[in-house]
Amino acid sequence: MSVYTTVERTELAAFVADYDIGAYVSHRGISEGISNTNYFLVTERDEYVLTLFELIGFDDVPYYLELMAYLAARGVPGAHPVADRAGSFMKPLAGKPAALVYKLEGRGVSSQPSVAQCRAIGATLAQLHLAGRDFPQFRANDRGPAWASAAAARVLPKLDASDAALLREELDAQAAHPRALLPQGVIHADLFVDNALFDGDRLCGLIDFYYACTDALAYDLAITLNDWCKLADGTIDHERAEAMVTAYLAVRPFAADEREAWPRLLRAAALRFWLSRLVDKLFPMPGELTYIKDPDEYRRLLLAHRADPWQLG
């Protein structure tokens, strides 16, 4: 959610005029995150989040917005896009595809969420997976195995020998057991701590669906757990992790192949974000307000999962 594209007051006033949300009042940039430009937008009626998509083209954005509306209509707590007067969720702004979503109640949680918050996220993620079963659109994972191979080719020349060996070995291990063989469906694919809003331990909603795609459902839980339950030393807080997994499985139980694959999925999720953060660090995008996350955080987590595999009973 960095600010890469600066939007002036006059541009936004004209943009807002196409919506039935009252006249423009003010806006301010949101600095967290790394992929899109985001602003808080205030009108005469309410406050919204405005997103300009930096890496997603006009043809691809409707998938995400229609998915968000679909899930919200089925009771999944999350950001709901705002349609303009013509009924469209997407409009051009500053040469980029742009969208407004209703600003949710609640606040972000700390880097060490509570057990109750992890439990709520686990249950809600399973609810999302069940609700998305009948979503009629398909989107391949832009950060799937093909992307991982290409990203590795970019970063490998810049890594030391130890990290290069680790990366090659883990890529080979994941390729030997493709997660495409596991139960598939709509996944959030980026449900980090900063993509959920809480009021105390009450979950108000999920945000930032702009990596959503079709992939292994259990892999989505692994992505989420790795961020919500990690400790500063690169290991997993087992109390939080058990709470999240137990809550998820109570809503959507794993199949036998998902249980067998679980330790490998935790590693795959760590590998994905180690790689993407390496790319962001080594090949940064220009931006007015940017925030590059530490790739070593996920390298340590990958090593921890390799040293201590979590076998589900």
C-alpha cells in the first residue's frame, strides 16, 4: 500500500463526481505495503480507501473487485468495492485502474496477535474458502511455481552461496510435490496481519484481496499462519498456530492429502515471501512513500520449518 502515483486534489474531485458518495473533501496517502498506491479518501458522506493498481492491468482488476463483492454478499467480512453511477467497480485515474472500497471499522493488530485473533482468522479463512467454491471466475496464481522459478533466476546471482543453495534445494523439493494436486479454490493469498481489521478480538473484516487467485486451499492457511503466528526468532508460536488451525479445520476439515502435505505447504509459503521480498529489495520500484519488508524474516522461517516439520495428526 505504498504511494507510487501522486494524485492531485482536482483529479480526485473529478473522479469522485462519478460516484454517488458526496463531494470530495480530502485525501492522504497510506505508506504500508509494497504493491499498490493507496489513499484514505474523505467525502461529504463517508471515508473510503482508494486504490490505484500499479502492477495489475485494466483487464485483470475486475476479477478482484467482483470476488470481493461476491464474498461480501455471502457473509465473509471484508472490504466491499463501491460501484460508480454506471455500475462499474473500476475506473481509470492518473492512467491507472482504480477502485474505491468502503472503509471498514476496526484497527490493525500488533505484530504479535492474540490467540483469540488467530482463532478468528482461522475460522474466517475457512469460511472464505467455502464461500468461494461457486465463484464462477478462475485466476491462476501470479506468484505460483512459474513465477518462483523466474524470480529465483533474477535473485540467484545476487545471493551468497549458502542462500543460493537453500533456494535451489527448496525449489526442487516443492517441484517434486506440486500443490496443484491438492484441493483447489479461491484463496486470499496474502492474508497477513496488516490485512485484517479488529475491534479488540472481534474481527471486523479482511482487506487487500489483490493477490487472490485459484490455488491450494491449505496453502492459503499456511501463508496466513506463517505471518500471524511467527516469533521474532523465526520460529512459530505453537499456541497461536494450534488455535488458528483448529478453528479452520472445525469449519473446513482437511482431506488426507492436505494433512500429508501440510509441512511442505508451510515451507512453500515461506519460500514465496522470501523470494518476493528478495525481488523487492534487490529490484525496488520507485515510489513517493515506499516500505520494503525484510526478506531474511522469511528465510529464517523457511529454515525453521525445514528443521522442525509440523505433522498434523
